[in-house]
Amino acid sequence: MNTERFTFGGVTLEVRGQDAWTVSKASARFHAKDGAETNHVISVEYSPTSPPVPDHAVKNGPVSRWREGDALHTLRVYGARQFSYAVRTQGQTRLVFGEGYRSTMYSQAILESADMFDILAGFGQLVLHSSYVLPPNGKAVLFSGPSGIGKSTQAALWQQYAGADIINGDRTLIRTDDLTANGVFYSGTSGICKNASAPIRAIVLLDKADENTLRRAGAKEAFAAVLSQCSYYQWDAESAIHMTDLVAGLVQRADVYRLSCRADEGAVRLLQNELFGG
């Protein structure tokens, strides 16, 4: 039996399977420490055929999801021998891959196919599309917004002018119970992916502008903007309701700002003075 254990935001996932898989470099940074209690088990196996999809399933492209009793089923079909099928119950996920993946399997693909983000949501965590910087004072600043808005640019400016460490250039795992930012192995095109946790000082919604301006985001504005940048199944009511609840709780407690800015030192100083003083 092969096993590999990972910890994300304090939640430890254990992967088990008879067949070996490749340990991906990014996921290896999140290997669980010895003695960490396992919170969820993912068992991996292979099959030549995918299961049938019931009529009551909800579908979006190659992905189908449905419930049968306490079990949540997620099926992704890409070809006759290329599919993944995850059946999740309390504390465990049975993950079945098509035979076409047996020789090329790696740990990150296992976690993704097991719906790691959905599992973590069950522990009160969400993944926000955001760059995550950690200034010397140890309080995280998250820059959020759609692709191309300047998240990586602002992170680099904070590294240059504020001495911040860039933990992740594209994704942040947020524990909503204690408002902490945590690393995760997705990093987008930035390639920056570190394993570090810190209390969140602010979530900053970005806009490009000719002048640097900063204001607190209104409650509805913050909720809509943050929800739009979270990872979940928007077309599945169960997933959407759960994520809506998590985001509502997050924006009620976290400081959320709207920064309209240029890509310059002035944008850094404006936000830095507001968040941490002169």
C-alpha cells in the first residue's frame, strides 16, 4: 500500500493506493508533519469503465455531480479510458480513475480529482483567486480580482517597496473561522507557491486606474467580488449554497478594500499607510 499525506490550512488529507504515483513538486511542499492527525482519507483505484450517470445528476461539460444518500458523487469523463470518479462520504473519498491514467498518475492530479477544494470547504476553508503577500510584520495582504487585473504586479511591488514575501501569486487558501491565509499548490502563471500561514490583515479588490485611490468596500460589493473569485461549482446548488455561506461569514469579519491604482510605488504606500500606519 502506497500512502502520502498532505496538510492544507491545518487539515490533513491522506492518499492511499495499491499503485505508485509520482510525487509532484508543488504538492510535496505540503507534506504533513509526523504526528499530524488525518482528517480525510482518499483511496485511489483504477477501472476500465466509468459508472452510469443517473437522471437526477447536474452536469456541466464533462463533469456530473449527484447525491445518493450521504454520498456525493463527482464524475469527470474525458474519454473511454480517461475519467475520474470520486465518491465522498464523511471522512473519506473513494477515487476511481480510468485505466488510461494508471501509468501517468501524480499526487496533484489525485488531490484535484478528489475535489480537494470541496473537501476543504467542508472544514470551513475557501480558495480565493488572489496573490498572497506577507510583509515583515507577519500579517497577510491578499490582492484579488479577475485574471489580468494586476495581482502579480501588486505582489511584486510589495516585495520591492515593502519587503514583503510573496507566498502565492495566484491562489490563497483562507480559513474562515480564524481569518488566516494559507498556501496552496496552485500558483497560476506566477509559479510562486509556498507553504506559509498568517493572519489576514486585508483582502484588497483591485482595479486599474490612472490615479491611486483607496476605500473600504461596501458589504454587498465585498460579498459579490469575493464570491466571484472563489473556487467552487457555480452550477451545482449544493456547492454554491455552501460557498455563499462561507463568503458571507468571511466578508463580515475581514477588512475588504477597493484599490484603484497604477503599477507604481505610490499604490504600495497608499495601502501600506492605511493598513499598517506610516
